[in-house]
Amino acid sequence: MRQEKASPRSGLFVVILCFLTIVADGYDLIIYGATVPSLMEEPGWNMTPAVAGMIGGWTLAGLMMGFLLTGWLTDRLGRRNLLMIGVLWFSVGSALCATAQSPQMLGVFRFLCGIGLGGVVPCAVALTIEYAPRQRRQLYNGIMLSGYAVGGIVSALAALALLPEHSWRTLYALGGLYIVILPVMYFLLPESVNFLVGRGRLDEAKELAHRYGMDFDQVLQEQAFQRKVQPASEGKIGYRLLFSSGFRGVAVLFICGMFCTQLIIYGLNTWLPHLMRAAGYALGSSLQFLLVLQLGAVVGNLAGAMFADRVGSKKVVVPYYLIGALSLLALSQKLDAFWLMCAVFGAGLGTIGSTTLLYGFLGAYFPTSCRGAAVGAVLGIGRAGAILGPMIGGWIVGANLDHQWNFYAFALPAVIAAVVVSCIPNPVSRFETADAAGKNCQEA
């Protein structure tokens, strides 16, 4: 029996592969904000702040479409294939951005790039949650989603190193090189065991579960338990299950929380370099703020994930939002260099860090039969906030208001998100009981 359960690979192997795909999303998250000052100085483009904000909105409209499509397809076509399609699409789209000859053309290519990135996150979250040890789900998910901040750090460092002497096109061309990860994913990334079970491919699912040290009997018991506690869910998967009476209300709360979070993150990442330059800092210094923002996100994400596994995600996410709000309010004031960096660090911890923890909370909350749909729907509909965020920044900058108003505008949604997430019911009464029930069945 011990020999049967021996596994040459661990769930961390899947986390690493998913992490590498999320790095691409993080790179794309920061690259536009880092290049906005250069784009606004591109000869012949005459790009205004409003146009720059609009292009940022087009990118996120593509992400929104990608998330919604993936949420529908992932529980039908599988996580693995969609993850690889997303990486390929992003690589091609980023390379096309490097060739743009006008703001309109760049906006179209950014929209297409966003569609590809929308296929990455729901699949990566679903696979990580499934293959992670049950008592380390949030930690493994946090490690994987720290790829956002790592990609952002890579983007910020690349901008610091290249923009002073090279064109902004170089940064987008570097994103196109991400296609080299595809062969690794093709040969080494596994499919979801639960997806294979749902498609009746039991032998393949069992062999894959044993390879990664998963309890295959418990996988079957959890699916049976789900059908038992919610008879109306019988035969339903994806969006049909997510928006059934048992899950609809919780899904709406997650969507509202994600809307507020995405508004903050994308608005701040798009306009932070410009705002800091408007406050009197040089381009290099303003990009350093962007780098510190991502460092705060990495630290906050990993530390928060460890606490979330012990005390629950909600007890960590809500305080994080409040830290983010206070940090943004602090940024609106004149601060010494040390306290200014602390405020930027806290903003990264409380905004980007909150988002990655919310992803983990979301992925672990819903059952595997609609997990991909849940992540896709919440991120897809919630990305309406991401579209609005850069536009709000563009409107404020274009209206020649004091730069403090940007920080006020982004602090308020952080408070609202804290209130909304605090209203999400405790997941123990729903799906963690399934784990306990499956364990009790085995002991009996």
C-alpha cells in the first residue's frame, strides 16, 4: 500500500509550472504603466492622458472577455489546454504590441493580449488548489500567485534598465519571448484529476492522482458528497452550478470584492509612475516606486497565505484591505523618503497582496465542478473595475486636479472591499465539511 501511494512528484511541481505562467500576467500588469510616460512622448502619436487611460481600459476589456470565456470552457475542455493556449496568445499579442504604429493599433493589440491572459489565471488557480496539500492550499496558491508580483518586478527592473536608452517597444518584444515556456508545459503539466473523473476517464485520473500523491478515493467521495448535500447540483457544472441557488449569493459578494480590488490595482499600476513624476520625482525614481509596490505585494502575499491556512482567508484579507486604504491615504501626503517607501510598500501589500489572497479564498471556496467557472466569472465580471480604474486616473490627471485625488479615489474602494469580503459566509459549513466527511468515511 505504501508503494502504491509513493509519488515521484509533489503538488509543488504543478505550482512551479503555474507560477511561471502567472509571471507573464504580472509582467503585462506592470508593463503598460511603466511605458505610459514614454508612450505619451512618442513622436507623432500626440497621446493625451485620456487616451492613455482608454488604452489601459481596452487591455482590461480583453482580460474580461478572456476570463469569461475561460470560465465557460475550462470545465469542458480542461485546465491544461486552456493554460497553454493563454500563454501562446499572450506571447503573440505582446510581440504585436512592439510593432504598433499608432495609439489605436496599440489599443487593439493590447485588447488581444488581454484575451490570452484571461485564459491563464482561472486554470492556474484551479490546478494549484487541486494539487496542493489540503492543509497548505493557501500557501501553495500564494506561492503560485506571487508570480504576479515577480512578473511586475521583472517588468519594473527591465524598464529601469532599458527605457533610458531604448524604445518602449523593447519591453513588449521581451514579453513575446515568453513562448519558450510552452514546450515545458506541454510535456510536464498535468491535467486536473477532477476534470478527468468528470469525463469518465477514471483510469487516467487514478494513475495521475497516484503519481502526485493524491487520495483518489477521497476525490470520488467529495464529488459524491457534493451531489448529496446539493441534489439540485446533480449533472450541473461550470456556470450552471455556480449561479444555482446554493452559490449565487456568495458569487455576487466575491464579484463585488474583486471589482473594487481590480479598480485599485489597475488604476494605481497604470498611473503611479506618472503621479510620482507629477509630484516632482524623476522617471527613475517613479519606476522605483513601482518596484517597491511589487515587493510589498510579494511579502504580503506569502505571509498572508501562511496565516490564511491557519486562521482562514477572510481573517487575513479584510485587514489587508484596510492596510491598503491607510497606505493610499498616506501617499496623498508629503512624507519623508523612508515613510514614503513604507506607504508604497503597504499599498502593494494591501492591494495586490489582497487580490492574490482573494483568488485563493475563491478557489478553495467552490467545489471542483465549478471552480474554474467561479474564478473565471469573478475575475471576468470583476474586471469591470479594472477597466474603470485606469480611466478614473486618466480623468483626474486630464482634469488637472491635485495628484492627491487619485489616491483618495483608490482608497475608498479598498474600504468597500473590506466590508464586502467580511460578509462572505464561512466556507467551513460548506466544503471543508466535505473533506471531513470523506475522511470519516475512510476511517469507518
